[in-house]
Amino acid sequence: MNVLCFDIATGGLTAALFNEKLEASRVIEKPWRIRLQPDGAAVLPVSVFEQAIFGIAAGIPADAIAFSAFMHSLVAVGDAGRPLTPIFTWMDTRGTGEVERIRAEFGGDFHRRTGCRFHPMFPVFKLAALRIPGVRRIAGAKAFAIAMLTGNWIEDHGTASATGFYNIGKADWDDDILRCIGVDRSSFLTLVERDRIVGYVTGEASSRFGVREGTPVVAGSGDGFLANLGSGCEDPSRFAATLGTSASVRQILPCAVFDETPGAFCYRATMNSFLLGCAGSNGGNVLDWARSTLGGLPTAQAKRIDLPAFIPHLHGERSPEWNPLLTARWEGVTAQHTRADLAHAVLDGVVFNLAHYCEILSAVSGRAPSQVVLSGNGFRAPLTASTLASVLDAQVLQPPDQGLASLRGAAICGFRALGVDVSAAPLLQSSKTVEPDNADEVRFRCRRYREFRSSGRSIK
């Protein structure tokens, strides 16, 4: 059997065909660019999204189709099944005004209800702020793609849980929150498990997109959930650390855990599991900025402790502050520092954030990891993996095809929907163990970074 998987990411659409050994073939990428606007807008035009799907999988034989998609997306759909809006991404900050109104209404109960935080990236705040007329359905990018293929409007529990509309205790849409933002419950989609067949490719979709008519389509989930699944991190003993456009660390738990202080999120992954995590708005996008602005990233670990520190809040921040207004800053820069030193500090800052997330999750869940499994193309950059290994006490594993973790998670959903029990855990046996590099110096720099970040003042 083979499962054709799509990953809808902020940087573009990727498709790959997986066999029962979770080996990928026919990997195809169609990039797009989401531009950040001065008013906080960051959207994907529906026409760009649809054009990317056209023909990307034409002629590829598959027993099922499954989806992964970036989390916290939103598209409003009208009566004719056509979108009224572009696809809003997590980078869009235009829900800022509604954050305080909903905070005043629900206070700390909002986090306990939804597992989400007060930050405009969550769709609940954008929908409340934009007040779009004529809305028939509220969907995410993945649900919209599934509807294009099958005609059915379905969402999985995980993706729904990351919107702010969903009550994780009840495993359903939250009626009180929907009333608060003035949206009818009938606009929200039927909820299913991620390994559920939700429809079959219609004749019209087959002609339009080039995939075989009658192919089963599986719900799939958000990319964060599926990166854990596709990295073999299905229990609390392994953390999944992802460095893509953004950055995150996530842990699967059997029950929900709520931290009253700002920090982690907690979403329902399935009816029997929850995803505890920290997510940052600054990851590979910051490394890209350093490449273009500072002329590249370091390829060898600095054997010194006097590098400057860079607090990488170029795009505001989510965990642990959840403040979209934060800005990046340098600390400890002197006339002796070079452009290469500054670039090294940028890489340090991005990776040290991930290490901080590991500490937060261990404290909130009470379960420190024995292993941290890497995913995302950001870990292809020299030094990112070894820098993280140098500051963590857990074993750090770098699987083959680490950039396909979310797609591999979608494949697992597809095979399980077809009755084939597969897991990514065996793939960890072929993973590379990442060795620390100049760990004493790196740990010292990490400690200074944390002090700079927490105090906001220079530390000698």
C-alpha cells in the first residue's frame, strides 16, 4: 500500500508518497511566499493555494490521501462553498484588539477551556476582530483542501484544538466562546479523529486536480501534532523539537496539564492524548534573516564565551511571553565583535530558545525527556543540532529525512485509517545521535543569554 501525503506549510506545499515502511518517494515541492504587511496582515491567497494543488500529484497511484497543515489557520467560507477571505496564517496579528476584550470576559478560564493563550495568532481573535459578513463555514487550510477533494467539510480534533474555539475538556466547540464572538455554532465543522477516512475524491476533483477518483481521503492533522507522530514521539519520554519557519518543542501526554503562568500551550491531540508544547515565532525565519543581513551563518563552533547575545524577537514572540510587540535586541556587543560573531549569536539565540522550551515543558509536565528528536529543515543548518545537544541533558536524535516528519505523521494517519498499524519509532534506530560540541563554552553562553533575556539588562 501507498499513501499520498500533502504538507501545507507557511513556505509552500509539499507532496510525497509513502510506503508501509514509511519510506518517502516522489517528493515534490511548490513554494509560495507569505508577505508580512505593515498592518499585521499575513495571508495566503486562496488562488495561490489552489494553483499549488493543481497537478502536483497527477498520476501518482495511492491507496489513500492524507494531509498535514500549518496550525492556527483560518478561512471564512460563504454559501456557495467559496471562500470569502484569504487563508489567515498564524503570523497574522490583526486580532490584537480582541485579545483584551476576550481576556476581560474569560480571564484565566480561557486557557483552562481551550489550552490556548492570549495572542492574536489564534483564529478566535482574528475572527472576532474582522467580523466577516455572510459566513457559512469557518475552516482551516486543511479542511478547505479536503472539501475541494471530497465535498465534505470536516476537521480533526487536534487542528480544532489549536484555534481557540474548542473546549479541550469537552472535546467539542466551546459554546460560550462562540457566543462571545458572535458566531453561530452551525458555522463550525464536524469533528473527527485524525486517522478517520472523511470522504473520497469526487469526479470533479479528479478532473481538476489530477488525483484518482474514489481515493479515500484521511483527516490528518496540524503539522505540530504530526511532527511528533512522524518523529516517533508518541509518549512523554521523547520531546519533538522542530525548527522550521518558526520553532517549537512538544510532548505527548495522557491528560491535559495547565500552567497558570504564561508559557506552554496544551491542545487535545486525539480523544486519548494531549499535546503540551511551547512555540516561538522566531526560528528558521531568523536564521534566514541572518544569512541575508550578516552574510551567512557559522559552520564551526566558536571556542569562546565572549560572544554577544541576540534575543531573536524579530517577529514578536509566542512562548513563553505571548507578546506580539516584543522586538529583537543585542546584548554585550563591543567594538571587538565581528559580523561573523553577530551571526553566531543569532544562531545561538534561536537554539537557546528551544533549550528553554525543553526546560519549561519538563517543569510543567513533571516529565523530563530521555530523548529529544529533531525535525524541520532548520536543523540542516550547520551547528543548530550540535548547539542544542550541547545544552540539553537528554540524548538528541537526528532522523533521516528530518524535514519530512509532518508528512510522515500524515502517512501514519493514512495507513492506520486503512487498517495498517505503522509507527515511526523503528526509524529512530537509524537516527544519528548528535554529539555536543564545545559544550562548556556553549553552556556558558546559554546561561548568559538566559540572564540577558530574563532581565533585559547587561550582565557581566
